[in-house]
Amino acid sequence: MPVSIRTKLDEYDASLDTVVAGGETVVRREFVSARRGDIVSLEALLGETGERLSFQFLPEGSGDSPPEVAELTFENAVEASASWTATGGT
């Protein structure tokens, strides 16, 4: 399934266009850089005309919170469904 991920603000200029197969994981390290405390909004487009999924995370963390890594997990490639989560990064 084709997937397109973009930052929602021009301040954070990052994009990724790829094709993901069922069960595959695609990793893009340092996809977007931001200052500590900055919230970055991502938007994924699933398929050519599928659903747009938005997500916010803190790539450099904030205060006592560690940096976060955004993960997009495909639940069903046939129906083009996925969900965003944030995990602790380094």
C-alpha cells in the first residue's frame, strides 16, 4: 500500500513516500528535527485517495518528558487502516 507522510507545518519540512507491505516496518531515523518542547504534527495519507491520519508528538521531549518516536502501525492493508502511537526515544 502506498503511504505518504508529511509534516503539517512548513517550519518542519519533512516528507516520506513509500510502499508498505503487510507486516513490514519502515524506519526513517531523524525524520524531523525540532527544538526541545516543540510539538510536531504529522499527517499520513494511506493509499492514493485513502484516509488522512494526523498525529502530534515531541521529537525532542519536553521538560521531564523524554524524546518521542512516532510510529504508524498498519492494522489492515486491505482496508487501509492504521494508527499512530508515540514511544520513548533516545
